[in-house]
Amino acid sequence: MKKTMILGLATLLGVLTSCGGKATSETTLHVIFDNPAPRTMPLALFGDVPAELVTSLNIAEGVPSSVSVMLMEKDGQQCLFDAGNGNNDSRLLPRMGELGFSASDIDVIFITHLHGDHIGGLVKDGQPVFPQAKLYIPSVELDAWTKSPESTPQNVKDMMEAYGEKLVKYTLEDPLPVGVKPIAAYGHTPGHTIYRIDNKLIVGDIMHGVALQMEHPEFCARFDMDKEQAIASRKAIMEMAKKEGLTMYGMHFPTEEGI
Ligand SMILES: [Zn+2]
């Protein structure tokens, strides 16, 4: 094929991809279930849910859930959002392998918050599981958990030690790699932060039981550290997603498609 023809074809493809309407840009998002089997959150986690609501939502056996990690390919960078729990039966690395990625392919990791089911997969035997990755952690969250050496959880210490200078503590005003935008969604933890990419919203732990909390955001899972703030954030983020037509992906959502 002549060079001009190739160029013409490339231009045409460019026009097609930019006009196609479908998300044909270079962003691909994979939702990876870290848990080996389908999971439910026990109903008791959500406090006193009225019996009629339990029946109408069909959640008597628990609320469908997961432990998930998102892997995004964008602008030639492979990015993770959180890293799962790192348990022995964690499926993150095998499932990444099925998608054609190894741990050393990951360039950037964005952390929503510092609970163990989100950072447990970052470190093994004192070593970074993702040796090439820069680890982006919101400053409000990191500061809250590291007020003093005595109060800093061991897994947070291990993470800081393993990633060293590759750990980047950022503020919400800082530009992040590949145009990812952090948004404060405090309450679940002091600095719980979610991420927006185009029309996708990685919402972290804004909900632990979608079937219940989508309709009734006033219910908190026991893990929400500041319940009032968590409810306000949940409502605000869902409102934003609705208004702007964004698809939400959560670390405890039961689907891989987002909602
Ligand atoms: Zn969680």
C-alpha cells in the first residue's frame, strides 16, 4: 500500500473513532473481581433494615457484592484503581494474566482509601507487588492514617516502606497521570476519594450494597467511619452521576458492567 493511502486510511479511522459516539478513544476499563466466588454482604452490616424493604429488594440472604479492582488502559499507560485484598485466594494477578498483563506492566495505581481490602494486594513479603508502579494516594487520606507512628496501621507502614519514593501523596488540585480527576467523597474514611475518567466514575466504597443503597443511600455499612458524611457523599456522587450521565464502577459492586 502506498504511503499516502495508509495516511488517508489512518485519517479516516481517526475520524471514525472520534465521531463514532462509542467510547472508542484509547480508554479501556476492565473490572476485575478479586474474590474467587460470588459474594454477598451480610444484611446485618447495614443496621436495622425494615423487613418489608428486605422482602421487596429480595436481600434476605445478603446484598450481592464483590471485591473488585479496575484496570484501565489509557494513553499507553496501564493503571490500576486499588489493588484488592491480597489474600491467598485473591484473583487479581491471575485475572490480569488472562487479560495479558503482568504485575510489572502496571505504571500507575490510584488509591481510593487505605482499608485492607483495597491496599492488601500492593505488598507481598515486604516487596512491592507492582514494582514499576507509581502509587497515588490522596493526602487527606494518608495524613489521617499516619498521624503518629503508633497509630499507623501495619499494612500502611508496609505499603509506604515497599513503595518508598514511588508513593506520590497528592492534593485534589494536583494534575494526575492520564487526565484522571480525583473527587473528594469523604465519610467512608477521612479521605476517601473517587476518580473520574471521561464519562466513567470509579466510586470506591461509596456503596457496599448497591441493591439497598442505590434506592436508600441513608443506610450505611458498618465500615463507613463517619456515617453522616458518608451518606452526604453517597447522595452527592449518585446525583452527579445521574445528572451528567456517568457510569459508576465500585469496588464492591456485583457487576462488571458498572451501573
Ligand atoms: Zn472496601
